[in-house]
Amino acid sequence: MAESEYACLLGGKSRSGTRHTAAEFSYSNTVLMRHNVHTKGISEFLKTIGKKETHFLKNEETLKEDAADTFSKLERWYVEHTTKDLYKRDLGLKEHLDRLLTIDPVGLTDPPKADTYCWTPEALTTVATGSATAGRRTRSASATTASATTGTPPPVLTQTYRATQLLINLRHCSKQTYLHLRASVPGKYSDKDAKTLIEDFIKTEEKKRLQAGTLNEQNRFDVGIRVSWEDIKTYILDKICIEKMGSHNFLTIFTTLREDNQTVIDWTNTLAELHDVVAKQDTHWKAIVKQEIVPAIVVWLTAAEEKCIMEEAHKQLLHTQHKDIGHLSKHMELGAFTKLIHDVPIGNWPKSFSQSRHKTAIALTLITFKRMTAMIKEIKDTSSTRKTAN
């Protein structure tokens, strides 16, 4: 297929001598535009998490696992969207349709012939071996005898099936789901850079099919010819998203601040959860975080809180192993430390904690780029307010 025809398919200008006009090719782009929509499920989800921005895909920013999770949600929401008006009075058919679309949301394959919801068996037919001629199952005795005496292979019995209305609806809904995903992921849920990359990938893949003569206006979105949803997802996950490395989780231990009036027990539980996330990654990270976690907790304790812990350690005769809080934090494991602070009587703990007064811990805490940006903005706003007041 000529380059100019490909340009027309993508909405470009037509050139003289082409076999198709821009108007003919622009229809499939119009179809995609109509499927670039929000759904009720998506809107409710954004409201629940308190987000107005829909660009969950950001080039070299979005985590691979987050994108994969969002893709699963989008598939489910668009399936719900395409089936919302079907089988409202027949819950059995509705449930079966939903189950099939959950397994295969974009309709890569038809259900097996054993699925009686989707297929109706028709009369058995006979097909002569080596011949395309088909007829009814009934055969005369003379024909059978002739077959045996002349050595002609016996006919093969075949079962034919007719698609039910549910299968017709299933195919329609799966194609609609594909169109929604293909149109909306770059159209609504990607930032400018990610959108450009995804669209370029799809154009490149379509160009290969155009040059091979397998893709045209009529079959552009057909299974086996179209750029598959799986290929689009794989490209996004591998080329646009980033992997969450072990250091990403590990650094949260050193960028998390103890909140005002957060109890020692609650603070320890907070860092223990971060510890568990890192430890689950592999044995190397587990070994590293094992040594770092208790010191990271202790650095945020006040002198009064440290005293409470060492008094409890003395009661349990642990002072013979740990002469002070510094030694204890470096040599006691998280489980033993957690038990120790839980053994301290609640009434012994100080009644309050002030983050701003804990200068040493603040100085040792890493600052995320997001928090640093917010701090700079706050300083600028304060400075501007003072200048205005003067």
C-alpha cells in the first residue's frame, strides 16, 4: 500500500493518484474519537481517590506495577460500560457475558463450542474426503457398498454450529472495549510525551501492515490484523513506565518523618510496615533493612522516651547486653525492639511529641523532591506576603 494511503488512514492529506480518499480513511479515526470517553466507573474512582487529573501515564515517571494495575481497572470499567444495557432482565445471561469478558475483555478468541450459551449445534453433515462437497448425513446402501468396493475413503462426519445472540453481543462488546482502550489510554490518560510515544508506536505498527497489504479501512480494528491491546500494553509497560527498584522503598524509611503527637508504638509500627515492604523484595534487601530499621526508629525518640525504653530493658535484665540506647538500636532486631516498647507501661510514656523540636532527626532525614518543591513555594509565598505588607 502506498505511503499516501497510509497518510490518509492517519488523517493526513490525500495526494493525487491514490486509490483511497482521505474521507474514506478518516472514518476509522472518527470511530476512535467516539470511543475516547470517560465511564461512570472511572469518574467514581477518581472522585474516591480525590484526583482530578486523569493522566496516570507519564513518560519515565509512572511505575510499571501501577500502570499494570490501572490497565486492569480500565479493562473492567470499559467492559461494564459496554455491557450496561444488556440482559437487564436475564441475570444468568448477564453473568455469563460478564464472566467471558473478564477472561478475555478484547475478544481475542471465541468461547469453545461446548459453551451452549454461545453456540447452537446444527445438523451433522458429511464431507467426502478430498472433496469440498457436503451433504446430509443420510446415504444410500448402494453408495456405501460402492465406497467399500472402489476403495473410496468414507465420508467424514462434521458438526456445525450457529452463533447465538449472546455470542454476537459478546463479539460486539469486546470490540467496543478494545476501541475504548486504544482511544482513551493515549487520548485521556497519558501526558503529552507518553501520548506521542504511544501514537507513534501504533502508527509504526500499522504502517508495517499497510505496506504488507493486510490492513485497510474496513479491517483496521479486526482481531489478528489490528495493533493488539496486549502489544500496546507491553510497549507502554516496557518503554514508558519505570521499574520500582529496591532503593525506592528503602529510601522511604529515611524520608518519613514522625508526626506531631505520634506515639512511640504507632511510630514503630509505621516504620515496621516500611521494613516489611523492603524485606519482601529479596534476601539482600532483607539483610540490609534488618540493620537499618531500629536506628531509623530510635533517631526520632526523645530523651524521655529513650529513658522509658532503657528502664524497661533494665527490668528485663537486658541492660547487661545493651548498656545504652545507642548500643540497643544497633544490636537489637526489630521484633525484639517492638516487644520491648509494647512492654513499657502506657502511663510511663511522655504525653506529647513535637516534630519541629527534634532538630537532630530532621537534619538526618532526607527530603523528597516533592516536599522540597513545596517548601520552596511556601518560602516564596511568605516572602511575597511580607513584601506586600511592607
